[in-house]
Amino acid sequence: MKKRIFIFLSCGLLALVLLVAAGVGAAWYWATQPISMTADKVDFVVEPGSSVRTIVRQLNASGLTVWEPGFVWMARLSEQDKLIKAGGYEASRGDSPWLLLTRMARGDMSQRQVTLVEGWNMRQIRQALRAHPDVKQTLDGVSDKDIVARLGGTGDSLEGLIFPDTYVFSPGTSDFDLLRRGYKESQAILAEIWAERDPDLPLADPYQLLILASIVEKETGHTQDRDRVAGVFINRLRIGMPLQTDPTVIYGMGEAYDGRIRKRDLQTDTPWNTYTRNGLPPTPIASPGRAALRATVHPETHKFLYFVSRGDGTSEFATNLADHNRNVSRFILGRTP
């Protein structure tokens, strides 16, 4: 009898061991098999504070077919549920549940990028962030003034305060987070360049540098002319001569600008019209790059007070109005002297 009981228990234990082994094998097989996907690549976002159950539901909502109970228990038993990091991830065809889990536990996030171009104004920057499919939109209806306050800045205008650069980010990063990065970079670069400025510049503070550099940025993209253009504006500021620069007029016109500046536009006063007002405008008119900032603190020393575009990206300079008018006649009106 005892022998029969022993054999019975042994068989039962063996069966249980085989059953457990089969279950573990099946679970491991499921965990390492490719998941079903709606596309070759699927992006998904793990929000901060998400539970494993919430994450697996997000995976399924994003186009991945993942068995919820199996994924939850796999994460808990491996204790990787405690390591999962918030951010944007990418699943590729052939990925298994186990691979997805370990990727999230390592924080192996996918990367995207957005380029904010030198010379863009704030309207263009916000539009670029709004149009990017991987940027989380949080600022619809939020004014520039409110954004400045949230960034810890002062004043009503965000113009010029976001440094133009290429920003790499994880899908699901918010528009505000990207603006905050651009703002911090701008502040750091502005402080660095302001500290190395030439002596006796007619600029009172780094913000005035930012304003003038934005004008230099919009007036020329030609490397050889940039320092000379900056010198023209510095010369004008020193003698109290109006800057008379078209990009400031265009900025003041806003959406009314249709590609042309007419005489009445030059005569219509706005806070940014440097034909009707002396000195610098109240804010930058765009986001200047590092080269324009450096040119503004190290302008070329000369006696030029005027310049006009030659039509090929370069400029013709003059020290007096008579020569300038001849240059305008030649390069703008097409009249041969």
C-alpha cells in the first residue's frame, strides 16, 4: 500500500513538474515570439507614472497586439516593472513582448528631431512645433506672454528668446519642453557672447544685443558681409541716425505683409518701424544664430552708413547718401550710371 501511495505521489509530483515546465515553456515561447503589428514600425509613449497595465493597453491602442495578463505578470515576475522609464519608444516588426519590456526598462527610447531655422520668428517656430507629428501639443491658445512667464522670463514677448538649432527629442515630448530647451540654450549663448563683446558698443544689455543681432540676421546671410552690416548699424546708433531697415518694417506689418514694401508702409508708424522711430525696436524681430550674435558684438570698424543688396546675396556699401542713391539706382532700379 505504501509503495502504491509513493508511486501515486511521485507520479503526481512529476505531472505537476511537467505541467509547470510546460507552462514556463509556453510563457517563454509567448514572450519571445514576434508580436502582431499594424505597421513595420509603431511609435508609442509611456507617460510618467504609468502602471504596467496602463502601458500594455497603450501598446494595444498604438497598433501592437500584446496579451495583457501575460505582459503584466512577465513584468512583475522579472521585476522590470519597477525599471520602466517614461518616454517615447519605437516597436519594429519582429519585436517580442520580452524585447519591448527590456527596451522600456533600459530606457532605450526612439529619437526624433526638429530644426528651428536661424531668422525664423516666433510664429514660424510655433508653427513648426505644431506641425511635427511627434511633438505633444500643450500650448494651443497659450499666449507668448504666458509662455515667457512659465519659462521664468520677463516681458510680454517671446520673440528671439528661442535659440535656432536642431533639437533631438523622444516622441511625445511637449512643445513647451522643446521651447524651454531653446530658451535655456539662448540664455546661455547670449550670456557667453555678451561677456566677450567689444568695448564701447552702444548696447546697454544682452537683450539689446539680441534685438540688433536679429536685425543683422534678417539683413544678410552672407558670411563676408555680416560683420560689415553689423558695423553699419553700430555706426548709426552711435550718431543717433535711424536704422531704417526693411525687416523691422515687415515685422511690424505682421500678417499684412504680402511680399512687398510700399512707400506708405515705410511711413506707417509701428513700434518696429525703424524709419519712423530712432534707436532699436522694442523686441527682436527673429531668432538670431550664433554668427549674427558674434558679428554684432565684434562689428567691423569702418565709416559706412548705408548698404544695399546687389541681388546675389551680397551687399554694396556707402559712406554717404549720394553714393548710396547711386548704388540703389544701379542694383535696385537696374539703371546703369
